Amino acid sequence: MTTIVETHGLTKRYGKLTAVDNMELAVQEGEIYGFLGPNGSGKSTTILMLLGLTEPTSGTARVCGFDPIREPLKVKRQVSYLPENVGFFPELTAWENLRYTASLNNMRRVDSDPHIARLLEQVGLERDANRPVGQFSRGMRQRLGIADVLVKQPKVAFLDDPTLGLDPEGIQELLQIIESMSRDQGITIFLSSHLLHQVQRICSRISIMFRGRMVAEGTMEELSQAEDMGGIRIEVQAEAVTPDLRDALSHIPGVDKVTGEGDTVVLDCTEDTRAQAAQLVISKGHRLLSLRSVDRTLEEIYMRYFHQAEDALKAGS
């Protein structure tokens, strides 16, 4: 798989404040990469450096094979950016705004007009093409923003909190469009957000930022089963679970913690103990109803790493 966005030791300081600290990043071509963190964690500063809009204090970055600082125009030809607050000319129609973007990218009208028509249809705004954008709802402006991103047919799209302020229906529509950009058009999506469930739903890999540092990175499965998260989580369901059975399960080698209630027992393990757990349940005379490995939610993962980073910061101060 080809790495399309990468950084090594990327750092940005503003006086004594370190906004981004020694970032090592590798985004693969065609994936939807979730860049997760609270406000002020360094997400937007990272995007600005990758776009060549602000210069790093130290370290290097390459986007589509080019250095954003030394070769900003080459990067800009290959990427598009949707900021948190999309700016359009309110007195112009949706069509006119997109045509303006096309002209900035030196597209001939004979090529851009059919392309714009397809884009407006893709984002569900074909019936509103001739309405002034000043009359659009936030959700409509965000969808127009996606169309604007796609005008130049980029290899990489940087999206900064694209669903912020949308209602649930608007969020679902926009997420479906973003998924289709990756699935149907092969565009690499760099999705910056602090909305956990949206990132979990559509991203193939996720990184978590805290005060300028990347504290975790991986797929949901990798993050869920990481040693920092307590390893593998196994859910056991059996008939008539007793305190004796819970105690016996807690003594299986590799089991660190036993939780759950009723007929469900949850084991946090340093290794896969499903075979031993199944054998023990049966040997104790209980009927095994189900046994499976379960992923933690992104909220659990995020809060665990967030608190670990906070504790490490307090310990160092």
C-alpha cells in the first residue's frame, strides 16, 4: 500500500507553546483516516502544515510525494481542503460558486460545467443549483463544501470537522457522501474531528491527539486490544452464572479483570483465553450460551488514552 501523507518529527511551536510535538504520521492511499482529539489538541495546526499554509518549527512532511513548504503549489494541485467554517459568496448561486472554484483551478468551461452538474447531483443539490448560497442551511452549505472539494478531483481531501452543527439527518447524509468519495473515487480522506461515533463509523484507522502529541494510532481492533487498553476483551454468556464461576474465570492465566452482571461475564485479558474460559464453564456444569471477543467503543478507548496522557503530564510537571 502506498503512503500518501507522511510526517517525521513534525513540530510547531508558537513561542513557549508547542502546538504539535514530534509527530510521526503515515496515511495510506485510499483510506479514511480519522484524526481525533479535543479542541486545542493540534489537529488544525497539523492540517495547516500539511497544506503548506504554515511552516513547521522542525521536522518534515510529504503529501502526494511533495514537500508542502518547498513545493506548496504542487501539493495544492493534488489536495483539497474543507475548513470547519466553509466560505462561499452568499450572493452567488451554488453553480456560480463552484464555477468560480473551477476557474481558479484553470478548468475550461466546456470541461467544468458537466463536472459541476455531476457534483451537485452527487451531493444532492441539483435542484438548488441556481439558488443563492446565502439562502442555504448549514447542512446544504456543508454538502456544497464537499462538492467544492471535489471540483479539482483531488487525491487527498482534508476535512476539518465537516459535520459540526448538523442535525442527525444531515450528519448521516454527509457521512455517506464522504464514504462514497473513498469507496467510489479512491480519494484519501483525512478526517479531523472530535465527534467519536462518527469517526468510529467510517474511518479505517484512527489517531488520537492530546496537547500536540499523538498518543495512539491504529485500527479500532488494534486500539481496542492494545496493552494500554488492558489487552483483549472477551464476553462469556452462560446459564446460571455463580460467584464461584466468576472467581474461577478470574484465575485463568492471562485474565486481569472480571466484570459483567447477570449471566454475562466480561474478561479483560493479556492474551486470548477463549478456549480456557469455554472449557472451565463446561467443566463447572454450566451451559455455555456464547463466547466472543468484543471491541471496546471508541469512547472507551479515547477516554483511556486521554486520562493516561493527562496523568503523565501531571506526573512530569
